[in-house]
Amino acid sequence: MLFLSIIDVSAVMVNSIATGILSILRVSYCIAPKLHIGIGSFGVSIWCATCATTTILAFNRYLDITNQNLCHKLFDGKKTLVWLILPIIYFFYFFIFTSPLAFSQKYMSWFFNPYQDYLDMPNFKTRTDFSNIPHTINNFLIIILLVLDYGTMFLKLSKKSHIRSTSSNVNNVIVKVQIQVFIICFFVFTAALLYVYMQFFIIPPILTVISQILWSFSQGCGGIIYITLNKTIRQAIWNVILDGKKKSALIHDNSKRDRNVTDKRNTSNRN
């Protein structure tokens, strides 16, 4: 989860912050091609690394529900670090060996074709193929794997709940898990599908903007979902905030006490 959080924060730098800055400043590919290539390479790579990490996390959750012994054998201790090497290798593969994205001022989204804004011009022609087939395969794989993994997880959870003559607490847990999974899968599924489609077919700018928002949501909504639906995480955050307030109040009281002592000493010295 920590590794995925780091990846998500890094991805938000591209799909939200860099996208916003480039659109506000109107910096097109022709003005700063190296900047677009650098950000675009990182963007497509971090997205694919997210897909790989999400798949591993989904597999871990599935085993945790269906076969805990196998889950411990594969993921216990430092074995998790070995699994996390795979997304890192995946990231560098896409960063070095595949086509980068470039931001389109017209469509307010990222495309593998850097001249996307000029395709409808009558005299514009290009023979270069800018498509990124590994990215297309990645997006279809993440859709299929997430649907299969979380679908079977739902079935297992439902079956377990019926076998154990479900209490209301178990039902609440199942409902919360289903809501979390549905929201995350919805954003990942639609963003992956739309991003592939718009690379090969011309679609209205409003849909490209929606796909960009979905990409941002798919990597930025996790924290909000976990805080909203996970009581343990919510309580931990409150504890951190309250501890911080207690420490600041203690520091303030100590500094005030020291100041009073200093004032008294100065007054006595004058007398």
C-alpha cells in the first residue's frame, strides 16, 4: 500500500499538476518538445507501474481471502520487496523502450501522437506511427485482471458470509469492501479504456477531458476512499492530529512559562 501510495502521488504530479500548468500556460509540444517528452515518458511509465502494482495488490488480497497459507508463503516479510521489483522493472521498460505521451492543447489530454492538434488541418500529413502497443496491451490486461480478481473475491466473500451465518458487522465489512473496489475499479477501468480508444479514434474534446479527469481520479481517489470507508485509517489520522495539537499546546505552555520566569528575573534584577 505504501509503495502504491508513492506511485499514485508521483502520477498526480503528471496527470493533474503538470497537465494544469501546461494548459494554463499554453505550452504546446512545438514550443517545448523536450519538456513534453520528459513528462510524457514519466507519465506513461508511472501509469503502467501503477497497473502492475495494483494487480499484485489485488492478487495479494485474493490470496488473503482464499488461501492464507499460500499468501504468507508468497508475501511474508521481505518477499514483498521482491514482488515490488516487478513494477520498478515495468516502469523502466516503458520509460526507455516505448513512445512517450505529449500534451494536446486542443483536447486537454495526453496523446502518443505529438501532432494531435493538427490532424484536422487539410495539408497536414505524417507517415510516422506514434502508437504505443505495449501501453494498449497493458490497459486491456489491467481491465481483464481487475475484473476477474475482484469478481472472484466478491464471490468468495459472499460465500463465506453465508456459511458463517452473517452478522451485521460482517455484512458491513463486505459492503464497504465492495464499495471501495467498485469505485477504484470504475475509475481505472474507464480511464484505461478511454485512453486506449482516443489514441486510435478521433473523439470530441469533452470526452478526452473526461478521460483525463478519470485518470486523475483513478490515482488520486484512493486516499479519500480509504479515509471515508476505513475506520482504522480514519482513527489513526485523528490520533496523529490530536497528538500534534497536544505537542504544540505543550510547547506553547512551556515557552509561556519560560517567558514568565525570564520576566520575573528581569524585574527582580532591576529592583
